Amino acid sequence: MATDGWFLLVCDDAPYDVVVTDPGARVLDVVQVVRRLTGLSLWHSKVLVTQVPALILSGVPEEDATAAVLALREAGARAEAREQP
């Protein structure tokens, strides 16, 4: 018996990366946010932020990526969430 129809594929949301493209004028504030988001030490967070573009988070859900970008922007950085291919 043949049936004509479409199948609905349900997939998880695509993972996102959070990238800092410019730390801005308040670098120390951005470093503190990166430290909170990643759990890295203060020194490692500063090194990461000063080597832009810097991948801060990788493979996170869209909601977490959006929240991280918002926190980084509030600290004065330019940041974006990029959908992984």
C-alpha cells in the first residue's frame, strides 16, 4: 500500500558560536563577562579578549548565545552569535 505524503523531520536547534569582534573601550569589563561565561581565569580571559576575533563560546543553544552576546554588548564589546554550519 503506497501512501503519498510528507514526513516531518524534527531536529534540535542549530548550535551557535559567540564571537567577540571588538572589545571596545572597557576591556576589563568585557574580560570579567568572558570570565563569567567561560570559567577561564582572569589572565586567560584577558588574552582571549585582546586577540579578536575571539571565539568565546562554541556549540551553545540559541538562547544561551543570545544572552551571552547581550551581556558582552552591555559591557561595551562588539559581539555576535553565529550559527554553525
